[in-house]
Amino acid sequence: MSESIELLTPVGRLVQGNPFTPNTKDATGAPLVYKTGANAGQPRSDYYMAIAIPKTDPGLAELFEKITRAAHAGFPGGQYDSPNFAWKFMDGDGTDSNGQPYANREGFAGCYIFKFSGGFPPKCYAKGGLEVLTDPESIKRGYYIRIYGSTTGNGSAQQPGIYLNHNMVELIGYGDEIISGPDGAAIFGGAPVASLPPGASATPIAPTTTIATPAQVGAPAAGGMPPAQVGAPAAGGMPPAQVGAPAAGGMPPVTPHPGFANPVTYLIDGNQYTADQLKGFGWTDEQIAAAPRAA
């Protein structure tokens, strides 16, 4: 393998990959493994980044010169003239193997795309190189960066090409984040909902109380027995029993009687209830204290 040549790219937009997250599978979904050497067949990780540099950037001349020099040094036999030579850069205005224009991809049009990779994560810095970035969210696809790394021939006679190896990344500026997958507006905006189904609301629904009212817990059914009445005290001070029992599972509301020392009652859904009755419905002391008292 030829000697590596150091390089520092002009500012480009990160259009593919991520400096913090490695790939563990290839384009077909198969696990990445070492193809040669002592670790052949063992799993490997690849930290991949592709940056789009505008074709008008004057720094491209130096970058292309170094890449070309690495290709000539690595393949003195002229393999770099082969149309299958792996240059690790592409024309963002070209077309893929299926004839689809690269310019349809976010950030590709009007740029050259340079593909860097390596088995270890690059060290990332804020602009100026004084602050090390460790948060995976600090550099996203769509942001503008520079890459310091190297280029060299790959030494392969079967698949001749060059490597673009990253070493450090500098965050230069922010741009619109590039999100993989289909666009939400394109998917859902093109298929609007004709009408909401029953029970659905176009706006958030205000929360309702979770306290069970006496009517919900159990009140006399229509046509059933009337609620018990509080009458005048019988001998011994106790009110006589009234005719009429509540429906199964329910307690009747209280109807105060003039002249009798009635207990404190609370007005719930137009009916009056004592604290004991409300507790029978599952109310807490705090809920009872906050309930409105009957006049």
C-alpha cells in the first residue's frame, strides 16, 4: 500500500452518515466483516460520512490533486484509468446505476460528494478546534463540517481504488437537518382525511373529573322506590324509619326536613349528600372538603 497523503477538505454539508454512529451492516443488510488479514470473517464497524462540497469552491483543486496523487502512487500501472476505479467521490449532478439523478437527493445538486470512512470514530470539534464535541446530537446530517484525514491507494488488484480516511471533524455551521425516509407531508398531505370518525375531535379535549358522582355509583332506577326522607325525631331523639329503600348498589340523596338538626350536606349534580354518603361512593376527605355545600 502506498504512503498516505494528509488532507483537509473545504467546508461541505454532511449529506450521509454520522461521525458518532457506526454502520455494522452493508448496503444489502449483511453484517460487515473483515475481508482479509488476521481478523478475516470477524464483525467490524464502519464510521461513514459523505460531504457535499459545492463545485465552485476554490479549495477543490487542492483536494483533487491530493486524491489523484494517491491514486497514481498506489497504482503505477495505470489502473486509475479504469471506469471501475473506486475514487470515493462522485458528481452530485450525475446519475446512479438505475439512471436516477443524484440531484434528487437532498444537498447533492451542484456539488461533488466525497465519501470518508474508518473503523474508529473521528474526534469531533466545535468551530476553531478548542472544544471537543461528544454529544451525538451535536453534528447531524445537514450540518456543515470540514474533515481532516488522509487518502491512499487501497492496494487491491481486484477492486483498485483509493481510501478517504477521516481523523477529525470540525463543525462549521448549521443547516436544515436531513431526515432519512419518506417525507411526512408528502405521505399524509397527499391523502387527507375526509371526516373524523365518531368520538374524535379536531382539538384536544379538556380533561374531566375522575370522581364518581352518586348518580354514577347508583341511584334509584326510574319508577323505583323514592329516596328516604328525614322526618321528625321519634321518642329517644332518633328519626323514624321511612318507607322506601334505594335501588341495589345505590344510596339516596338527602332531603332535609325543617325543624330537624340535619347533617351538613353537599350539592352534587343537583342533589344533596352527606359526607358519609359521599365516602360510600369512594370520595376522599379532600374531595369532599372541596365540594360545594348545599345552602
